[in-house]
Amino acid sequence: MDEITAWHEAGHAVVAVLSGGVVDTVTVEVSDASAAGATGVFWRNASNTRAQCVNDIHVALAGPIAEMIFVGDYDYLRIKQEHAVDWEVVAAAVERMGLDAVAAQKLLTSIATNLYQRLREDAVWCAVADVAERLELDGTIDGDTVNDLAGFWLRQI
């Protein structure tokens, strides 16, 4: 199991919780060769609104950005080049919003910048760290575990 993958998936999970999503499971034990890990998230009031699309983008980009913070290399373009599964989620959300290329780029740059700053906040980063460390130990964790681990830190905000 790759330590970086645990941090990547923890980023998805913590931002899902911050965005009001419900984490089902987080795993670094996948059999699909197209992904090293997976985070299952659902939304209580799922819709096709702009707000829901933005939440989907936040969660999708949170994994790559958490990974980049962990390894000490923030490069927005790597999100597109090295994280195809995450980028597919982003592209689908942008398409549902009907944004042109310029508006989409502006929105994604803003979200990536804000996520980078948010994930670097002490309490949020501690939440990501706790989820990542538990994921490294167990390989797969359920949503209740994510909520317990992240919740302790997120209540500090």
C-alpha cells in the first residue's frame, strides 16, 4: 500500500465531511488498476444544482491537493495529468453546469486555490492526517470511523 494514496483518499474523505457529504467507505485496497484507492461519498440531498456540482468538484480535487501538500509539491496542472479518475468527476460536474472553457478554468482555479489554503489549516490537516494514518493501518475504513477521526479536529474550527 502506498502511503501517498492514503493521504490522497483522506483528503477526499475529510473534504466530503466538510462539504456535508456522507462518507460510506475509504479504501486503499482496490482491485481496479485505474485507481489506487477509492472514497465512497453520497449526498443526503443530491441534486444537479450548481452547488452540488461545486461540492463534487471540491471532493474530487481534495485528494490530489492533499497528496500534493503531503509530498510538498503543489502544481495545479498535475491534477489534470496524474489523477484521471478525479478529473473525470470534475469534468462531469463542469459539464452539468454548462460552463464554457474560460468560466470552467476560472472556477477550477478558484476552487483549487481555496482547497489548498483550507487543507493547510491546522485542524483540517490534522483531520486528514488522522484519517490517512488509520487508512494506512487498516486499508479500509468506514464512514463512522472517518467521522470520529475527522470530527474531533473539525470541531476545533
